[in-house]
Amino acid sequence: MLGLARDNKEEKMTLIRFKASQEQDVDLSRTYDAIVVGSGAAGGMAAHVLTSQGMKVLLLEAGKKIDINSELRSMQWPYEHPRRGEAPPGYHAVRFNEYNIRKPPYAKGSAFKHVFSYVGGWGGSDYVKNILVDEKDNPYTGTKYAWVRARLLGGKTNIWGRLALRLSDYDFKGKTHDGYGEDWPISYADIEPYYDKVDLYLGISGHKENLPHLPDSLFQRPNKLTASEVKLRKSLATMGRTVTPYRAGVTTDGVKNKYRSKCFGRGACGRRPGGCDIHAAFDSPTGLIYPAMDTGNLTLRTNSTAHEVLVDPNTGKARGVSFVDSQNHRTYEAKAKVVIVAASTLESARLLLLSKSRQHPNGIGNSSGHVGHNFCEHVMGPGVTGLVKEMVGAPPTLDDGKPGGFYVPRFRNLQDKQPGFVRGYGFEGGSGFGLFPDSAWGTPGFGGQFKKSVREHAGAFISMGGFGEVLARYENYVDLDPEEKDAWGIPALRFHYEFSDNEKKMCEDMANAGKEMFEAAGIEVVGVDKNILTEGWSIHELGTARMGTDPKTSVLNQFQQSHDVKNLFVVDGSSHVSASCQNPTWTIMALAWRSCEHLADEFKRGNL
Ligand SMILES: Cc1cc2nc3c(=O)[nH]c(=O)nc-3n(C[C@H](O)[C@H](O)[C@H](O)COP(=O)(O)OP(=O)(O)OC[C@H]3O[C@@H](n4cnc5c(N)ncnc54)[C@H](O)[C@@H]3O)c2cc1C
Ligand code: SF4
């Protein structure tokens, strides 16, 4: 361990760090070509594509810009922190039981000074206390929902889990395949070139598998599977299923970007709730925003919470954005020829609904009444833990020195038809030695014998948990609460959302299938979790302003352009027509790239 720490110190000394360009003074008297609201995966991509096309862009971000490297402290050992990574007293993360027993707003009446979503309760809460939103300032109401938000430059990409997957025509043409819901207005062939661009610009690590339902990316060097994972892979292959190394939105071979380094395989992204202080893992600031600032075409204003898309009373078109400065609480206006909303699925819906005018009485872009509806995501909870007996007592290996474990792609309802549910699920998993052997919590005994047993078993466990598609349903929606407001006086979101029987049946199958697969591989099953986690737990919320060809049943066209207001675009996950079971961020960025290229073309032709 000491050797490793010393090596890392040496690596740190040779690493050249570039500081991002300084923020400019923001001139609010001028009319920008475009305003982008939100600086996460979607907004960062919009800023990158539009500025590289020569457009003058103002990026408004509600959160602050923090010194993320000193916040993440990726290489800090637990014993170097006064509380082993825990936040100081006064901070509280909402727990699973609280989400289910109580109703939102979860921070209301709390004795704690600061309240965070459940992610703040993962080991290392001190590292995310300035990244996650304080629920005291940012309440929401309605049905139970574990809403995880990050308000800072780069949004949730600062701590995302990095699993970067493509969707296929099983997803884009889901209705054609099984009759449920709506097809997307695009097919895989439309988005494939943009997935390729995202892969090449940002870097992705993985292994080709040639699966029609999980298309391969243009991969950089993959992570190696552990011995236990290879065992599972061999067994699943006989069932026509796949175990593939974690497809990580991480550059392992390097990319042309002076703000990022290639992955050192430090495994540090698994030690904290997330984040990589050398930015081998993609994050929007270093991957997209700082390079966009270097073009000279991007102006950034942080601490700027948009609360209304302003409308030209003569044309009904968007003319700018009204925002509140989160620090001085004053309201300002910014003007632009095009407005791009990218505040994340739920915040974008909130902003559209807040933007009421004579021309758009139900909120801008909402003549269909579909804004906030068809809200979908992933369901999770069921999973399995196993013991690989031949690994008991094996000498320690550096199994977590990589940015992820393994992935089992969807195998249900592809060629087969399951009796209880439509669509499918995949598993994320991992095995082997980690910084802390979690099995120690459940190991009986004490003293020398206890330590020996923990050491012997530390590398022998393997586990995986499912992520399933939640069906997009009109009845699952968010709207504005008539009374509750956030700390800046902006109406809060109200949830009307719950899982259906399809998700519940799918979860039963997840637990059974996980157990069967471990048993078939000769792995001793030591735990099967059948419980479904609270709605929202996956942090993959999607679908509140869906794309479509019919303006009566959809909000956006195939270029994420409002059917009602041609100079308004919504380029985040709210545009997704269905959730698929694959993690959404790579698709969010590929779609945003495609739409913003179209936007820039139309802008140059004077069509917006
Ligand atoms: C712990 C964790 C693990 C995850 N793991 C994965 C994974 O493995 N794979 C995957 O694909 N996805 C994962 N995700 C999800 C991923 O982070 C999101 O899909 C992605 O960040 C969405 O991008 P976005 O731009 O829509 O939203 P965000 O990244 O949330 O960015 C939105 C930005 O808009 C800002 N904003 C909000 N409202 C306003 C407003 N009114 N005015 C101005 N700005 C505003 C916010 O402050 C924020 O900076 C994970 C997320 C978390 C938190
Ligand atoms: S393992 Fe790679 S991606 Fe993860 S923190 Fe370390 S360098 Fe970053």
C-alpha cells in the first residue's frame, strides 16, 4: 500500500495541470446567438458543438463553480481524513426508509442543518457535501421519489458512475418490436455517427461483443475482468448471454484535451461517491466546457438559475431567459436568438412549465399538454451476491484498480417473449479485492480469527444488481406545486409517479435470473435481494418532453426542437421517448450533438 501511495505521488508530480480559462465578465446588454441553460452532459455538449460552429453562446448554470479537484481528493486515503471521509455533524443524507415512510419534501422540519439525497450517505459524504443540492433549499413535493441533483458547473457528470452504453433499435423501435408505447422518431442509423463522434472526442473503454441489442462503441483499451468474472462470462456464454468489461466513459488511451489525463487505473472512482480528479473519467467541465471556452465563443455565468424562457409577444418565439442570481437573489435577463434548455430531465420540465405567457399559457412548448408527462427511468434493487470458493485464500490482487467491474446486457424479450412483462434489464456488477472488504460487516467472530477469515474471503465475492426499463406512461408526471417554493421563490416540482406491475414483475424475474446465472456458473449464492428501491434511485430520469412526429402527443421533433417554438430546443434526457434499460448519458450527448449540428445549420440559413 505504501509503495502504491509513493508511486502515485510521483505520478502527481509529473502530471501537468492546465487551469481553465478565466470566466469573462458577462455582458447582458448584448444579444447572444444562443443561450444554453445547464452545464451537465447535455448543456456541455450543446456548448461544445455550437461554439465549434462559430456561434456566440451564453451558458447559464444554476450552481457554482467549485475547485473540483480539491473537493474530490481522489487519492486521499481514509486514514488521512479526520472523519474517514464522513461529513461534519449537521449533515444528513435521506435514508431508504425515510424515502418510503415519509413524503417529500424530505428536509421539511429536519433538525439537521443540511439535508442531502441518499447519495450523500455513501461512504465519503464529505466529498460530495458541496456537490449535491441541499434539500432544505431545493424542496419538491408529491409522491415518494429519491431525486438526486448536483448543482455546480458540470452537474451530475462530476460524480456519475461512468457506465457508457449505446441504445439499439430494440429501444428506438420498441413499439414496432413489442407493441408498447411509441417508437422514437429516429433509428440507430441516424444516431450512430454521433455516438462515434462522442466516443472519439471523449474516450470510452470497453470490449467489442457484436451484440445487436447493445451496439459496440469505438473502444479504447478495456479493463480486465477478474478471475471470478471470467468464470461467469464462460458460463453465461453457454446460455447465449454476455459478461463484458464495464463500458466506461473513461479515456484509457488518452484524448486530445489538455484538461484531461488518461486513466492511471487507480480505482479511485470507486472509493468515493464518484469523480476523478485527473479527469480520465468524463466530466462536462474538462471534457466539453473548458475546450469550448478556449474557442473564444463561450461566455459562462454560474450562480444563474433560469426561471423563465422569455417570449417575444409579437412572434411567440423565445427571446431570452430570465434568471435569478443564486447568491444575491437578484433577477436578470439575458437575450439570445435561440434558447437551448439542458437543465436535466426534471429541471427542464420545470422551466418549460414555469415559462407561461399569453402565447404559451400552459408553459412554453406545451400545446400538447405532454410536458412533464411520460416520465420514465430505470428500476433497480434486485441483485445477487455469490462466493467463488476457489478464490477463498487466494493472494490479493489489484481488482479495483480500474474504473468499473462488469456488465451483463439485456437478454429478456429480444427473441423470446416473457409472460409477465415487456422490455428488459441488464446487470451491473463487480468482484474481487477492494479497498474495504464489505463482507467484513457480515463475518462472525472477533480477534485474530475474525481478521484471518475476512482476509481469506476478501477477494472471493462477486455481486451484481439489475437496472430495468420503466415504461413511459402518460400517468407518470411532474407538475408545479401551487404552494411550495425553493429558496429563491421559484415554484417547486410536484411528483405524480409510481412503478407499475410491469416493473414489479420484471424485478421478480431479475432476482430469479441473477440467482440462476450464479448457480449455473458454480458460484455459491450467499444473498439474493428482491427488494425494489425507491422510485428515482437509478438517477436516470427521462422523458418529460418527449420527441415525436405528432405535435399533439409529443413536445419536440427528432432534432429536439420544440414543435411550437422553432428557436427553442430541449437537448437533455427529457426528450427520450422510452427509457431502454441502458444507462442514458452517452445517448443524451450523442443526441445533443446531432441536434446542435442541425441547429447551427438552420441558424446559418436564417431559419430560426
Ligand atoms: C452518482 C451518480 C451515478 C451515475 N451513474 C451513471 C452511469 O453510470 N451512467 C450513466 O449513463 N449515467 C449515470 N448517471 C446519470 C448522469 O449523471 C446523467 O444522466 C447526466 O449527468 C445527465 O446530464 P444532464 O445534462 O441532463 O443533467 P446534469 O448533469 O444534472 O446537469 C444539469 C445542469 O443544469 C443545471 N440546472 C438545473 N436547473 C437549472 C436552471 N433552472 N438554470 C440553470 N441551470 C440549471 C444543474 O445545476 C446542472 O449543472 C449518474 C448520476 C449520478 C449522480
Ligand atoms: S480509475 Fe481511472 S477513471 Fe477512475 S479515478 Fe482512477 S484514473 Fe480516474
